[in-house]
Amino acid sequence: MTVGLPASHAVARLRAARLAASSKPFVARGSASARCEGCRLKASHCLCALRPEVSTRAGVCLLMADIEPLKPSNTGWLIADLVADTWAFGWSRVAVDPALLALLDDPQWQPYVVFPGEYAAPQRVVREVAPAAASGKRPLFVLLDGTWSEARKMFGRSPYLDRLPVLTLQPGHDSNYRLRRSFHGQHFCTSEVAAQCLALASEAHAAEALAAYLDVFTTHYLSAKRNLRLDRESEAHQRLLHLCCQVPTEPSAA
């Protein structure tokens, strides 16, 4: 089943702009099979009908390395599926989108650059999200979406981020991400990082839904890649459906 994306889907818009600007087509692995435009998976393994609808006060700003929006395995796409207030910008060392600067200066938001604290000056590092009742602002999590080396480059070469607090995460567990290889268990994929941020912002239901959505996406992706039959009654699917059927309480403003 294929369900169309909302016109506001941030990563889909960035992907379309990136393709339009490219001088040659981007060919992803497995591109011989037709892919759903809504979830980037083979039609036989389409995920669109399971896209969660969850309300959040928090927002997400994705700074994406050059070809990240084009990769079918990119998990920033999943964040934009779930968090309505998601923005996606392509990163460049020599230019910055004025819309990104405007977003970071928007008084309704308190932006946090999410990155390991050892790479920032100690006075910038925070480990908690300021309660809305105290700050009067909604949290905006700025996530650097790319490989680890790309993310370090973005963090170090984006002077417009230097004035923002750096939110460092302390998950206490290793990454469960299975779609790309990493030699470091604490290198989390973008969707995992976003789920941890939502939990810190007292958005437990949204955090759980995003984690479950990533788990199901991973199952669909790997099943399609390995030509395996998809078990839509699996524990991962049932967990996601259960979360999507829950009626969450309003995110706390405390």
C-alpha cells in the first residue's frame, strides 16, 4: 500500500531539491526494483500505512550532509514522518540557507545542537532540556545528519551554531541501528538521537513511537534487501500499532 507524503515533509522536499540540482542521477543500491515514493522501500515492503501520527511540542532541525536525503536508508526521513515541526537543510561549508538562520532566531524556539560534549567548550554543554514553563520556548533539536566524520565537520565549520547550547546525550546503552556499519556502539543513527531528545523533552510517547517506527522500518528495509518474506504480525509491528492507537496525554509544559 502506498500513501502519499504530506506536502510539508521536510526531507522529501530537500531530496527533490537535491535531485533537481544534480547533474547526474543518484543511483542507490537496489535501485533495480521500483521504490515507493512515500517510504523509499520496495512496493512489496511498503511502510506507508504504518506511518505514526503523534503530536509533539518539540521541533527538529536536520542539517544534512550532501547525499543523505537521497539515501533510502536515511532515518532523518522517519523523524519528518512523525514530528510535524521538522525542517531539513542541506549543509555547506561556504553558504548557509537564510531560512535556517531565521529558524534559529525564531523567538518561539530554544535551539540545542545535539553533539558529544567533549567537542564543545564546557560553558556551552547542557545535559537537560529547559522546561517550557521556565524558558517560555519550545525545544528545537538541531541534528547533524551524516556519517560521523561529516557530522564532526558540520559541527566545527558552522559558525552560526557556535552561539547555541550543546546538548550531550547520556543514553546508557549502545545503538541498535542495523542498516549501516559503525565500529563505535555509542554512534547512534539520527532517528535514535531524535528519540532520546524527545524523551528529554518529556515527550515519552513520541520517543517510544519513533523508536518503534525505526525498528519496523529496519525490519522492512532488511527484509526487502535480503528478499525475505515480511512478517507483518511480528512483535515490532504490534508494538508500533499499539503505540499508534494510544491516546497520549498532552506533553508537559513543566
